[in-house]
Amino acid sequence: MTRSANLGFPRIGAHRELKKATEAYWRGDADLASLEAAGTELRATHWKLQKSAGIETIPSGDFSFYDQVLDMTAMLGAVPPRFGHDGGTVDLDTYFAMARGADDAPAMEMTKWFDTNYHYIVPEFHGGQRFSVSSTKAVDEFKEAKALGIHTRPVLIGPVTYLSLGKVKGAALDPLSLLGRLLPSYLELLSRLKEAGADWVQIDEPILVLDLSDGQRDALRTAYDALADARIRIMLATYFGGLRDNTGLAVRLPVAGLHIDLIRGPDQLGAVLQELGREQILSLGIVDGRNVWRADLAACLTTVESAVAALDAERVQVAPSCSLLHTPVDLDNETRLDEELKSWMAFAKQKLGEVAILAQTARGDGDAFASTFAASENAKDTRKSSPRIHDPDVKARADGVTEADHSRQSPFPARHEFQRAHIDLPPFPTTTIGSFPQTGEVRKTRAAFKRGDLGEAEYDAFLQIETEKTIRLQEKLGLDVLVHGEFERNDMVEYFGEQLRGFAFTQNGWVQSYGSRYVKPPVIFGDVSRPQPMTVKWSAYAQSLTDHPVKGMLTGPVTMLQWSFVRDDQPRSETCKQIALAIRDEVLDLEQSGIRIIQIDEPAFREGLPLRRADWEEYLRWAVDSFRLAASPVADATQIHTHMCYSEFNDIMPSIAALDADVISIETSRSDMELLDAFVDFEYPNEIGPGVWDIHSPRVPSTQEMQALLAKATKVIPPKQLWVNPDCGLKTRGWKEVEPSLSHMVEAARSMRGAPM
Ligand code: GLN
Ligand code: ZN
């Protein structure tokens, strides 16, 4: 019989219970027992919720106090030596120390999980690395569920994905070379699970959707040949893309089942059906685990039925495309979204209902669900025609965009002359990235305004005072290009989204970003347009206070797209273009109001890159076009800046240059200017501000340190092209670090000006 299955449920709790419990423990306000109890309760709630949603194959082990990759690290005993682990069971304090650092042991590195906004703790190995099963988490949670009457399918991250995501420190060693030492521990984990009564395990190998090296292909074959000895049935889960050229490899691994992502890779179904082994079970990832929209049940059912026709009902499972970790928990908790918007959406709990109904309908007991199918049909129809979604003016405007709309009037060298004449700046001009400290008072006042406890006039008066103080401070410090400080902004995407048509905001739509940090992404549901100016008031006010140029601050279209849930009824590129047009209007209004320098932040530009190389070019084309569309309507004399945070630029340098920003500021101080190399090798033609102050640390850098970084930069970039700025915005810093640090930065810049250019 066709079964319903889930790959993972969000662990954070519908009301962020996990955050509250872990943070209370970290603060010392709660003991270990109460933290453990909170975990037990969340797991029980989530298992029962999945059961009552009608899910037949329910995962266990998907719960985590911090991160599922770190859980594997603990289970495999791969604790880096600096955490002083003695080889026994890895306790929760050691676990948290790895994630967050301890007194003299810096935290392990963290990075993005594939193309999601979830961050995992990077496994860290050394040349003499040994593994041994050092936590019974997987077995314990299986038993815990069993005691509640729920027979689960435990989840592990597969050995090849696990090693591939890791790094060997201090030795030039491929992490995959550790596979032979690692596999016995996996075998032991599997046999312990089997002993506890598990008949299936889900092993996640999302690397199967990437471009694989020969080494990785070999490792996959070796690993699964070895794991077959455990004699437990393995559901090999792939997600975040199609298998493409790895299809043959995946279906020939000796596993009992294969899960594929039919949202990201809908066209892989035919090939997989054809190549799948005779006995293998296919899990169809057909309900989108990465977005918030209600599924088109009729279309899903057609797919399920085609698989059933090809394989037989027993060999088909219905599931979300990937773990539901990446979706908010429960739409029922949204009381402020209107009913129509809600009728278009589904969060984790609702998605499981969809999965269950699809499986039951495929088995022939669909009659009971006529109303759900009707609701799905209705959502599809109304989304096609709703005037809230479709704005003919926006579409006409987007369709009418021409090649010329993507270009400034003159090429950079000519613009540069105009800008010099128009904006009086010394060599090594100093500036900041935009935000100044968001103090408790700033946050409190904004919260009071949002609640309605503070009137608009009072709130504005408060913001005016903060802005003026910040302008005066920058003047006193001797900065050249000033900013207004962004005190009116909560978040760089939300602030704009709230003022744009086509965006909606949830109350509880949290998803885990890392550890106890959750984000609440905006939802882009319709055509995007800008009813009125969004930032002109504050930029113009700040400019009215000073003769120095004040830089206008905008968030770029790619970043807004990347950090939101986006509509699935048109290509991402189209949505991005619409946002770009809205920003373009803002850029023009800023210029009109007398702002001579405008910064369009694109910190998420690189993270939008598709997982497969073959898809990069297309993405880069529309991403660059969107930025240029937003940035290019201004006169040559108006200077456009952009800003990007910590990222590797080497492989996308031509696209960075193609943005054609007059000035780019990038985060470089943490890497000791290493990230600048890409700009050097490429001979980046425009101006550039390599960050000289690591704003992620409370440390106040000295003038000498910043001078040294600048000196390093001048060795490789012509001094005429250089700007002086911090790595990123200052909103997370305190005033007592900001003042001296900026003062040192200005001093460092001034000292550079003395040198011959
Ligand atoms: N202008 C933004 C700020 O200063 C940029 C933030 C970012 O790069 N993430 O806060
Ligand atoms: Zn930044």
C-alpha cells in the first residue's frame, strides 16, 4: 500500500519553545533536567502531531538541541581535541561548547546548509582522526517514540555527505580519506538501531544532487556496500535538487529505498522510474518542504498515480520534498493573516495533512477528502486570478524593460569624472556600511510604536534625535561620507517588504537559522510594486543637517528575494525583476531629493548561486540584470555603492564587476584582506572599500592595525581606487566600541593620505 512518510519536522516548537529552553539553560536560569524535559516534550508533541496528521512513517532523531550535523559529530565522537573530550559519551555541555565556544576553545565553524538559510556546524577533523559511537541519541529517541506507541524511522546524515561537509584541519587531507575509519561507527549505529527494533532508517545524502567528484562517487559506492552488512532497510534521502547525472549511481546503491525531490527536480521522475531497482521503494518528495504554499493536490495525485502505475502501490511512498525544518510550524497560529492569504498557504503541519491525503487517495480512500481537494483547487484558481496577486501595471512595466534600462548613461571612467566634480572627497574616503548601534532604547521605542503605545509624531521625534546625534558624531569623527544610521529599520528586508505591495508578514512563521537563532522571512505572494517612497524621508532629513554627502541606503532585489519565501507561480527571476523596478523608483526619488550617493546592499548575492554549476550562468545573468535595473536610472554624477558580506568572490568576479557599481564595500578584515585577492587577480576596475574593522567582535581595533590592513590593500589595489570602511553595518555593536573604532579608522585613512599616491 502507498504510504505517507515524513523526513523531518521543525524542532523549534510552534511558539519557539526550544529557543526559550536552550537560552534559559545557557543563561543559567534553568538546569539540565528542565532543558532535557523541554526536549522530551517537544519530541512527544511533534510525534503525536505527525501521527494525528495521518503520517505513517514518522522520523525520529530529527530533533536537535542545536544542529543535526553537530548531532552526527557527537554520535561519531568527532569532537575536536580543544574541547577536552575524554572519549566517553559526549555530554550536552561539550556539545554546546562545540557550537558556541568555551573559555579557551573557539567555537567550530558554521556555514550554510546547501542553498538554505539554515546553518550547520562544520565537522572538523585532524590527520589522526578516529571515530567511535559516543552518543546514543539516535537509539534513545527511537526508544522514546516507541514507548509512546510510535514506531519511527530514525534519521541519520549519510557518511559521504557528512565527510564532504567537513574539513580536515592542519593536514592536507581529503576528508573522504577518513571513510574507512568512519564506516565501522555507522555500522555500529545501525546495528544498535536494529537491536532496538528499527526496521528502516532514513539516511540523508543530499550531496547526491550536487556535481560530484570521482572520489565522492567511489565513496558512496564503498559506503553503501559496507552499510548493507547491517541488514537494516535504508531509505536513502536526496533533496534540494534533481539527481541528474547521479541518477544511475543513486539507484544502483544497495539500499531498499530512494527519496527524490520532485519540487526541485520534477523532471527526474521518468528516469528514476525507469532505472530504479526491481525491489526498491520510491519516496516521492512532492509537497514543497522549502516554501509556504498549499500544494496543488490534483497535480500531485497525477504524479503519485503515475509512479504507482509504474511500480505498484507497495513500492511508492508520498513525502515532503525535504525535511520540513525549513518551513514554519503551523499556519493555524496565524491570526492576523487574512483568510484568503491563509487559504493559499500551508506550513509544516498543513503539509503533512497534504502528504497523508495524497497517500490515502492513492490507495482509493479519497472520497473523505473531497473538501480538501476542493480547497486546493480553489487556492490554485484564485491565485491565478486574484487582483491582489496580479497587477497588470507591474507586469506591463516588467515586460517593457529594455536593454538600455540596465545601463548607466556612461561607462565608469566617464562617470567617475562627473562624480569627482560633484562630490568633494579626499583620497582614501571614509564611510560606514549604514547602520549604527540598535540600542535597547531604539528597539524598545520601535516596539512601543508598533504596539500603538507610542504615537507616530513621538516616534518620529525620537528617530530625528537619534539621526541627528549620529550625523553630529560622524562630523566630529571626521568621516567623509555620512549615513543616517538606519534607526527606523528593524531588519534590512522586512523594512522594505512592509512598504511594498505583494509582501505579507506572519506572526509566528519562524524557521531555524542556526542554534537558537530563528528568522521570520517575509512572504512574497504577489506582483511587487512601491506605492510611495520608502526611505527618502530619513535620508533627506539627514542630508538637511549637514554639508557632507549623506549616503542613501537600500536593500537590493536579489537579497530581498533570497531572504523571503517567494511565490511559486512565476520564476524567481521575474519576482526579482519586479523588486528591482520598485527599488529603481526609490533610487530615482532619492536622487531627486538631493542624495548624491546611494548604496544598494546585496549581501545575499552569492548565496543565491544554484547548487549545480550548470545553472550558475542563468542565475548570474538575471541577478546581475536585476541589480543593474535597480541601480542604473541615475545621472552619471550620482554615485552608486553596493555592499557584500563575507563571501568567496573568486569564481563570480566577472558578475561582481558586471554589477557596475561605482564603489563596492566588502568584508575582508577577518580574512586579513585575503578576500581582496579575487579583485586583484581580476583587476577590478571600479572603486572598492575592503573592510578594515571586524564588526563581529566587540574588540576596538587600533589605528595601527587598520593602517596595516590598508597598507596591505594598497600593495594590490591602486590607492586611487580605495575606500576605507568597516566590514559591515554597526547595528549589533555598542556606541562605546563604535566611537573609538571609527576614530581610529579615520586616523588610519588620514595617515594614508600623507603617502605619495
Ligand atoms: N546597510 C546594512 C547595515 O549596515 C547592511 C547590512 C548587511 O550587510 N547585512 O546594517
Ligand atoms: Zn554586510
